[in-house]
Amino acid sequence: MVVGSGDPWASYSRTVVEIVGSGVGDLVVRPAQPGQVGEWPWPSPDPVHILTAWDPRAERLGEAENRRRQAELEADVRPMAGGIWWAVGFDPVSGHREEGVAVRRIREAEALALGARYGQDAIFAWTPQEWAIVACDGGRRVVSGWSVTRPGSGP
């Protein structure tokens, strides 16, 4: 992953995502070196997209407003998703945290459109081959590897 410390996406490149109640158990996904991937935990190779409505662009909204926006996003995505689970992204350097959802069986274009609708710079797209930060507008895509653990099982 090539994201310099001055890049606005530096925080995204460090983000650790916890997915809760996924049907395959709780998962913690961490970025890794490009090409390095863990054992895919899902029964099919369908991508998993991580979406949030929290803190659009550079705004820092209060918890109540963020949760209201997140509920709207979840209502929008639920009819099109094959699965939806609670997720939270956390930057271990800055401590910034955003709640969101992990969804399966939606096209990346649909996930990007939802991200854009809720003022997000990017979404995460997770496949057996990569962990990617994908711009909602503009086409930027930063790819890395990934590792996955179960909460309480170590890094």
C-alpha cells in the first residue's frame, strides 16, 4: 500500500475493521503488505464492502447525528444486500472511530454510490485477493493485503 503520512488517506490505510455477528463469527480485519492475504472466512468469494455514513468529508458530527445518518444508510442498503452486519473502523494512531456496516452481495458501483450519497471520501472493498480503499468519486483505489483474526485471538 502506497500512502504517505501526508496523504489524507493515511488514516484509512491504517484502519482496522471489526465485523460483528457475521454468521462466520466476529472478525477483525487489518491491512497487510500487498499480496499477503489471510484465510478467507466466508463461504463464497463474494466481496465484502464496508460502508459508513459517519463524519462526511472532513466534518465531525455528534454521535446522535452520526447514528441517525447511519440508520438511514442501513435502511438504504438492506434491500440490496445479501448480508449486512455491524462494523466499526478504528485508526490505531489517531484513535478516530466510525461505526458502519459490512455488506455482501452488492456490486462495488452500488456501494460507491451509497458512499457518495452519504458524503464519504471512500469505502473499503474486501475480497479474497485484496483489501482496498476505493474513492467514492474520482477512481482512486489503494490496494493492500489483509489479515483476519477473531476478537481475543491476538493480532
